[in-house]
Amino acid sequence: MISTREATERYSKVGVVKGNLPTLKMLVLGIVAGFFISIAGTGAAAASCSLENAAIARLINACIFPAGLAMVVLNGSELFTGNNLMIISVLEKKLSVAKMLKNWVVVYIGSFIGSVVFTFLCTYGHVYTLFNGQLATNLLSTAVSKCNISFTDAIIKGIFCNILVCVAVFMTFMTESAASKIICLFFPIIVFVICAFEHSVANMSYISGGLFINQMYGNYGLDVTGLSWWNFIVKNLLPVTIGNIIGGVGIGVLYWYSNLYTPKQK
């Protein structure tokens, strides 16, 4: 286990590598990350969808969802929310703002593509019909609630979410073994899922899945008012992404200031 200062220095170097990846590689690794997060979200929903106790269902969901970030970290894919920590490299003057923003945009688009392709295939492959449609009902209900969240709530929950995600990612830089990295990221992600904070990449999967389910299977007797592609993008993804950036950049600035910043001598 290394110190937070050493981990910050390590991430500063990694951020430079991320910012200088070829565009196509950024896109592909973003697609892969979207797939991984979508797979974990679907698995978590499947494990909890038939439980009647809401608290226990959320706990089971939260215990499985970290598999998504574990796959992202250990397989070297590119996750937009975690990459908000690239602000450390920018503050160290090792990476330009333009390259950081390019990474964010390309990786974000890649994750959107990966998530939508995954949920489309799950819908048309009838994966969501598990447990006599309980999984479809669960995902549809989740998508509806996310599309009806207020703009302010989405931003605030997005901030809290990415503070925890970036803390989890940062902690994986403090250790070397795969097992230790998984343990480090496990608990912060559990907390964000239990608290129902908003993660932009996870929402790409949950809401697109709900939209495809409603289109192919029907509404399962649920009120799907507000469930639309417009509300998906504008009422959820936009504010949640803003919140994720604020939370992720904020925690990155904090790590940099606490561990690497040296005041200029007068």
C-alpha cells in the first residue's frame, strides 16, 4: 500500500497517458466500459428484482454492481466518470485542458454506444424476460423514476455519486494486487448504489433498457409518463453528467491540492 501522495503522483502520470491515447482507442475503450457497467447493472437488477423488501433488494443490488467498476479498472478500459480525475494531470501542467476534454467527450460517446448496444441486444435477446418479466418490470420502473427526477436533484446526486466513484478509482492506485484493488473499490460503490446516487454511464444502460423494454414488451402495467429519449438525455443525462463532473473534478482538485500543490515562495 502506498501513500495518497504517491498515488496522486501515479495518477498524474496515468492521466497523461489517457489524454494521449489515439481517438479510436479512446472510443473503443469507452464502448467496453459502457458494456461492463451495463452488464453489472443488469446483473445487479436481476439478483434483486424478485425481492419484496426494498432495503434488502437495494443491498443485494449494491453488492453486485461494483463488479462493473472492477472489470473497468482491471481490464484497462476508459470510464468517463473515473477519468474526471485527469484534472490532476492538468493541474500538474502535464496535460492540456483540450486533451482532457477530448478524452472525456470521446469516452463518454463510446460508453453511450456500448450501453445502448448492450441494452438493445438484451431486449431483443429476451434477457429482460427473466423471472417472468420481473427483471423487465424492475428496469422499466427504474428508467421511469430516473426520467422524472428534478434537474437539481439529478445534479446533487450526480455530485455525490462521482465523489465516491473517483475515491474508489483513486484508492485502486494505492495498491498493486488485483484482489486489493477490488476490495478498495467495493465499499465506496456499495455506498453510492445504496444511497441511490446518479451515475451517468450506469443511467445510459438503465434508461435505454427501459425505453427498449417499453417499446418491445409494453409497459407491464406501469405508468410510463415521462419515459422518452428526450427526457433521458435532457432531464437525466445532462444534469447527472454535470453533477458527475463537479464531484469528480472537485475530488481530483482536493487530491492535487492536498498532496502535490506547493505554494510559490515570495
